[in-house]
Amino acid sequence: MKPPDSPVLKKVREWITYAEEDLAFARHGLTMAKPACRSIAFHAQQCVEKPLKAYLVYHNIDFPFTHNISRLLELADELTGWLEDLKETEELTPFATTARYPGETQRVSRKEAIRAVKIAEETSEKSVSVLLRRV
């Protein structure tokens, strides 16, 4: 176990805090009269990506600059066996870029935004609880 004040644990906690903020924003977005579905989907994707990166940081596993959830799961899977459990998270990967940048615009429906948040909530619960048992 790493000491509670180690730089690694501080970094892990930052990743988790940012992920929690992304999830809070995505949830709030769904309450808007005219929800910004692309932004909601983006923040849901980020809520999944960041705990995976936190897990990799904790285990000192280098990862590329990527938003590809499949790639992050592959890297974490050697220690966790998450690949199958979190397979559905892979569908959020496109929201990391196509929902944010002009020219790659992907229309995101309210139904898709709701599904993205649901996946983010379930994944956050699984991945953060695994991390927090160790942090």
C-alpha cells in the first residue's frame, strides 16, 4: 500500500475528483429544459475515462495520450479483468472527440445522452470503488 500522502495517491485522487465532477455535470445537463446532449455525452465519456487512467496511474502503468476507452481497458485488464465487465463503456469513446470538435460533429440524441450517463454511473461505481479500496 502506498503512503496516504504519496504523490501517486494525490494524482489518483485528482483523476477521481475530475471524473466525479464530469458525472455531476452530465447528470445536471439532463435536467435542463433544452439539454446540450453532445456535452452531456462528452462528460459521461470523461467520467469513464478518468477513473481508468487513475487506476493505471496507481499501478504505475504508462498509457498513451488517448481517449480510447478500449485501449485503457486493455491496459487495466491485466490486473482487473474489467475488459468484459465494462465492455459497454467502449461505445462512449466517440463522444470524446466527435461531440466536441467542429467538422467531426456527431448528433447526440437525448436517448443517447441518457444512456451515456447511465453507463458512466455504473462504470464510475465499479471502477471508483475498486480504486478507493486501495487508495
